[in-house]
Amino acid sequence: MKKTVSFTKNATNVFFHILTKCNLKCQHCYINRKQHGENSLPIETIEAWLKLFSNKSDIANVIFLGGEPTLHPELSTAVKTARKMGYKSITIDTNGYLFHDILSKLTPDDVDFISFSLDGATKETNDSIRGDGCFETCVKGIHEAKEKGFNTSLIYTVSGKNIHELEMMPQLLEKFQIKEFFIQVIGIRGNSAEEGSGSLQLSREQWQKIIPPVAQTVSKLGINVTYPKVFLEENDVFECGGLVADNYFIFPNGRVYRCPLCEDFPIHANCIKNDTLVETAKLNEDDFFQLSIPEGCVMNKMVQPENLSYNKTGQPEYRIACCLLKERIEK
């Protein structure tokens, strides 16, 4: 059975941004070119950097990202190289435009999943977030991938602008024959940070009322579902993915983060210099991961605290979970 990214403690996940260029200007795009650079990596560098992480664990997964990764003319070569290096799963995250005829340059044996992004069950909602024509183009890309035998997954980034259509997604997923569904929580970084979190982040009540039931509905259709817990229950144990998991978010300028919430700031734990992974000077995100606070995730408290709530004595009414440790329902 084809595998995809594994948000578990015994897996290494490499989120490899091979470029930051994109053909779209999504309202919630997290790419920050001032922090992440504007260059596109040459294939020789991509292959050298892939080698740094291929043996990090017995389960090493790589996700090729951008910007829009299919804009890179040598993405197919990078995918085939990752397969030869022994990565357990290889995924391409795409907005569906599928540049450089990428589906004709790869076979279903080369890549485990083509993962498409939709942020609405209708073109009206999706295109208001991602741009005119995106919905129809993405749907066309999904059908083309399915016709050529590729496994397809779908990512839905939930915010205040599209939560009203999430309950419409199960029927759409079944129609498209999607095998994996990822529900993502909006991160207040990149474009979202500039806009502010007021109209984007969901309340605890909204999240708990809608997300888990939709996930259950999707799973009953035989589709695997992965989603962040976000809000911990009273007896849940808080764990920081930066401490207990092995995730690397790599950008073309050589920055390597362990937590995506940190990406708007130059506090990356590692960097790649001369094709070697090295630690960065303190203070960096690794130091913040060590902190224990009543609110749970220290990075959430620092970067996007608007999803927290406090009682009259100043104590948090609940804790925020690490965004990297997910809930998963398998068929």
C-alpha cells in the first residue's frame, strides 16, 4: 500500500521547499521570501540535500513543496533521485496547475502521492482565497492524475473564510476518489500574519464541533484522514514535536526549521552550509521547545496567541497542542 507523510515519533519527515516561486497569490500563503529567499535550487543541490536526510530513520518521507514545486523544471529528476535513495514515501504538494508536464515525466511507481490543495468545496469560496480559476484547474489536475494511475490526496486549510464548506467535502472527496485527506489549521505566518488572525483562526468551540465529525464522516467513506488536534482536553499530555518527532522544513536559502510556526523568524535550529547540516547559534527554536508553559505550545503563545483564552484569574482555560502531532483515522 502506498504511504504518505507520517506524523509520528518514529518517522522522519522532510518538507523540502525546492523553490519559493509560485503562480498564485493565495491569501494564506505562508512563504515569506524575506526569510526564505527567492532562489530556485539547482538539481545538484537538491540531490545533495536529499542525501543529508535519507538515512535519518528507517521511515524517511519527503514532501516536495514550493511555492509551486511543479514550476521547477527538474522536479521529476529530484523525485526519482529520492526514490533511489530509499525514501519510504515521496509526495508532491501542488496547487493543481501541474507545470512542465510533470505527470508525463513520472510514473505512479516514482511518487507515492500527488497532493492537491483546495480551500473550498465550491469554486466561489476556493477561488476567493486562492485566485480565479484555481478550483476548476485543480479539479482538472486531480482527474488527470487519477486517469494516469497516481494516488491522490487533498489538503484543506481550514480558516474562518472556508469552515462553512468543510462539511461539504466528504461528498467531493468520494467523487474525486481521493485516498488521503489532510485537514490543516491556518498558521498565522506569511500572508496570514500580515492580514491578522481575527477572521482566520477558529475558536475552540468551532474546531471541536466541526473538525472531528467531518473527519469521521470522511473515514467512513474509506478515505484516510489526518488532522491536528489543536485544542487539548484536560487530561491530555502536551508533547512538543520539536522534542519528540523528527521533522525538517527546508528552504532554498539553506534554513532548516523544526517547527513551521517559527518560519517567519530567523530562529531556525539548523542550516545547510556547503551541503552539510549544521546547528545555528543560540538562541534558536530548539531552546524555546524546552520551555514548559500552562498554555501548552510555547510557539503558539509567542506567534499566534489569539486562539488562547484565559479565566478571571489569568489562567489559560485550555492548552494548545503541537501542530506537528496529528490525529489520524485510517479506513
